[in-house]
Amino acid sequence: MLQACYFLCKEEIKEMNKLLSTQIIHFPKILDERGNLSVLEQWKQIPFEIKRVYWIYDVPGGEMRGGHAYKTLNEVIVAISGSYDVVLNDGSKEYRYQLNRSYYGLYVPKMMWRHIENFSTNSLALIVADQLYNEQEYIRDFSAFVQLMQQA
Ligand code: TYD
């Protein structure tokens, strides 16, 4: 009985931690009749030092990007234009976020399996990361990822 309770509590705590660390960030909106402006800065809206920015564009209809986790890298994903879904999996549960505003960012912490799908026409995904590109950072095998999360 005590064993079962301990297991449940541990699982609940793990889930709460994931939800707390994955979050929507609101960027400032400077409204102007000439057109609006939003901004992100490291250590302000972005909770880390920005080491790399890349973007995904010209995604053909029905395609998906991602399909991996990072061992230690944290990132913020912004729908600069259009919309798409960021689908996260912490090894036991899936979370779906539709991004469709250029003044929202999704903070995705390390060790979160993620893929991006349902790209609208002409959508533009901007990804801000706290590390330079390093293939060694990737976990590209979902079952290996789940195994690692179960050991954690
Ligand atoms: P990848 O991160 O696997 O794309 P996604 O997860 O969005 O589908 O990257 C695809 C290719 O692009 C990969 O072979 C390496 C290259 N790449 C870089 O050279 N630098 C980068 O910063 C990124 C993100 C990818």
C-alpha cells in the first residue's frame, strides 16, 4: 500500500515538474498604427543565454519536423508567422500546443520528445536555443528516450 502511494506521488510530482517547466512565454507587444512590434531578449523573456537561432519555413502540407529530444538543450519556439502544433511527450504523456501568435513563445526544456506538425501555408517557426548545434545532443530513438525517462 505504502509502495503504491509512493509510486503515484512520484509520478504526480514528475508530471507537475514537466508542466511547470514547459510554458508559454508572452513577449511584449508594442502596438502601433504603422504595424505592431514584439521583442525577445536573453535573460528577459528568454530564460537563458541565446546561443543559436534557426527557423523552419516552406514546409510542404502534411509534413512534420522534429521527432527527437535533446539531452541538455533548452529552447523557445515561436510561430513568427502562421500556425502549427508543437507536440511534446515526456515519456509517459503527450501535450499539444497550437502556436498561432508571433507574441507567444513555447519554452521546451531538455529531455522532452517533440515534433511539430499541422504547419499552415507560409508558416515560419523560429527556434531560440541555449546551445550551438551538436548532433550528440539529440536522442532520435523514441523507445530509447522512454527508457531513459523511466530510469530518471
Ligand atoms: P534537425 O534538427 O534534425 O531538424 P528537425 O528536427 O527540425 O526536423 O536538423 C535537420 C538537419 O539540419 C540536420 O541534419 C542538421 C542540420 N542542422 C544544422 O546544421 N544546424 C542546426 O542548427 C540545425 C537545427 C540543424
